[in-house]
Amino acid sequence: MLQLDVLSSFAICGAGALVGAAMLRPSLTHDAAAAEALRICRSGYAVIGVGLLQPAVLEVPLPLWSQATMAFGAVGGVIIIGWAVAALAGERTARTAMWLTLAAVFAVVLAALPAGTQGMTVVCTLGLAAGSSLTTWLGRRLLWRPRDMHERLIGVTIVLMVVSSALRASYLLTWSGPYESHLMYLPPMMVTPFTLLYGVLPVVFAMLLHNVINARLLARLHQRAMTDHLTGSLSRHALVDGASTLIAHARQGDGGLAVIMVDFDHFKQINDQHGHAGGDSVLRHAVQVLQAQLRGEALLARYGGEEFVVLAPVSDLPVARRVAERMRQALEETTWPDVVPGLIKVTASLGVTLLARDESLERALGRADEALYRAKNGGRNQVQVGLAAA
């Protein structure tokens, strides 16, 4: 049966921590919280790696300074990782508190030096139990409400660390034999399992941390693709994706789906007179005004430039026209000088139609666009209804 000694456990754990530190590069993410978590965790891994790998080049029994380095590296590294988990969970924890905690650990290690190996053993064992418990507390938001499987597995690794540290601490309390320089006391049958656990835990945690950050990055990119960056409304791509659900519901029920094209009147003049910043402010506020006139299930998307599309479940075409008229009137009645000084009013022309049961969205948009042009040619600031689908 495979048997590993305690110092081999430390060497494997230290090497795994240094590998984990090499894997954690803050440049892999543009998210500030994730980058902060990577930086902090990388520092914690470096502390663990240096503290636990250095006994591999020394002779046994280890000198007291080496034992002190191991104790501080193990406890301090776990505490630093706790702050990394807190950053990943979105907790606002002051860096000063972390440095003060590390300074307290260092002071305890120094105070335990006169007690020799016994003192280092107690500091290392109880310190790991306290440090892993602190990590659980700092990352409680991630542990209690994980957003995906990888966050759940990070919680599992933290729980494993807490349980293993508690077992070591409880075994130390019953220890009556001589204290040895490896500082870790376990029943002989548990040495190999703990060695393997501590050897793989740093690399596994680093991989899970990477997976969490990659998943968040993908979610953020997806959100950006689905949202117009200027107005906060849906993007044209998101409109197509979201429309399928509304169309399916409309065709399953007795109601219909209103397709409304909105185009702001004389928008080039607004840009010319108030600058593009003023035009942007108009679009941002106009989206808020339009959204306030719609129910929660309706979709509002920027279709291009100053043109927007609304998809709204309605009972019939007259209701669809009333929805469009309500949006037109809300824009006209908005106090625009409060949005852009000197801007008197903003109006829009709207074309509205009802999606036929077997009609494609593209064709309905074309009919709404034709109605929009009639509104433009008819004097603007009005609603026109598209012809029924043939």
C-alpha cells in the first residue's frame, strides 16, 4: 500500500501551491473583483509554497526557524486565500484587516519560539483550524449562495480544509508523545490520505477559481452582446433571441404580438445643435420613458441609430395602436430641458402592426417600417398602422 511521510505531504502541498500561483494570472480577466481575487490568491499560494517546500532541502529534524517558516506559511497562506475568496464573493473587505491579521499570526509565531517544536506545533495546528474557519466566514456569500457548480466545488474544498484542520486539532489535544519537527500529528492510517488531500487541494482550488472567473467572463460578454451599451435597452441580436418566446406564447394563446417601430424626429438636428453628447442623453432618457409605458413582458430594443423596436403582447390591433400612441405622447410630454438644457422637445414617429399567425418577424418588421415611413411623410410625431399581412 502507498505510504507517504509527513514532510512529503508538505513538499507536495508546497509544490502544488507554487503551480497554482503560476496558474493564477490577473491578466486573464478584465473584471476588477476577479482580478483582485486572483492577485490575492496568488500571493497566498506563494506564501504557502515557500513555507512548505523549504523543508524538502533540509535535514531532519528541521531547525526551529524552518518550523516557524512552515507554521507562518501554512497559516498565513490560508488566511490570504480567505481574503481572495471574499473578493471573489463580492465582499468589501479592507486590505488593512488582512495585513493586520497576518501581522498577528507573525507575532504569535514569534511568541511561540521559546516553546520550541511544541509551540510551533500548536501554532500551526490551531492556526490552520482558525484560518480555514476565517476563510469560511469571509467567503460565506459564495458558500451559501453559489451561482454554479464550480462555486459549489470551491465551497467543498473550503469545507474539506475546515474539517481536516479540525481533525488535526482534535488529535493534537490527545497527543502525549514527543513533538517532532514536521508539526503535523495524525493517526498513522490517516497520513497518506491527508498527504494526497493537501497535495491536490491547491491545484484543484486554482483550477476551480479559473473556471469560476471564466464563467463570469462569458456571462459578462453575453450580457454585453445582448445589451445596447449606450441606452441599456436590448440589442438587435437580443431582440431576435427574445422574440421567439413572445411569438410562441402569442401563437399558443388568443392574443397577438404588436410590432412597433419608433424613430425620433429630426434627430440629426438635435445632434447638430446639442452635440453628440446631448443626442446620447436624449436616447438614454427616451428609452426610460418608452420602457415606463410598457409592461414587463414587452421587449424594447435599439434597432439602429435612433430607431427602436418594441414587441408587446396585446389582444388586438387597436390595443397595439394605443400602446404606440401612449409611447408617442409620453415622449412629447417629457420635460426635455431638464435632460438637455436648451432642448425644447423631442418627438417620434411610430409604425405599428400586428404579427400574423404564420408570419415571420422580419416580414412584420417590414410592414411596421412601411407604416413608420408613412408617419414620417405625413408630418411626423404620429402613429401609423401597417397594412394587414397578405
